[in-house]
Amino acid sequence: MEKYIARDNFMVTYGDGVADVDISKLADFHKSHGKLATVTTVRPIPRFGMLDVDNSGRVREFVEKPEVDGWASAGYMILNRPIFDYLGRDECVLEQEPLQRLAAEGQLMAYRHGGFFFTMDTYREYKYLNELWDNGEAPWNVWE
């Protein structure tokens, strides 16, 4: 795809998630730091309640879907043209060697998104997101 990219910076997404990311703020953040790549990050939401269990099996604490300490990739990225030097053959997986190498070299920055983000990897998620849309409750519908 390199031959189709005419600008120094370009955006990439996986296409399996929806979010209300402010693209202008994301672009401003990317321009501000001068690194090769920016990935939008979100706080992951666990699918299950979490238990703190001792060695005897006694549950010391139960927390329903607690906020996880850490950040996950939301898949919305801005990359600079030199990223193509990090990509190998057709079998190259962006989330593996290229992004890991960028991180190790200090060339990967995280844009922290605190708004809505949801992936659509399963039929259950498909149904949920379509219900939000059909009911006029889609937080990612920021263009109306």
C-alpha cells in the first residue's frame, strides 16, 4: 500500500471496532511528539467478574468487571511514512515485530482515549452494537 500513501502521516484502523475518538485531537497529539507512530489506547473492560481466591479456595473478594490497570490498543493509529521501513514481507503482522520494535526504539506513543470504544468480534457484540444504533444510542455517531 506504500505507493498509495502520498502524505507523510496517514491513519490506519483495523475496522472491527467503533469509537468516538476525536480524530483532530489524535492528529494534534501525533504531530506534537514527533515520533513515527501513535496508537489510540483505551482502558480494557473485562468480560467477567474477578475473584481474589486464597489457596483453600475461599473467595476473599469479588469485583464485577473491574477496571484494569493498564491500556489496550483501540486500533486507531497514525503512522509516518518511515513505518514502511519496519514492515517486512506479506506475512508481516503490524502488532508483532513492527510495533514491538517501534516501542523498543521509543518511536511509539499512546493517545489515551477515555470515551466510548467497543469491538465487534462476536455475534453477541454485533447484536449489541446494532441495538445501540437502532435505538439512537450509538456513542460513536458523532457526525449528526
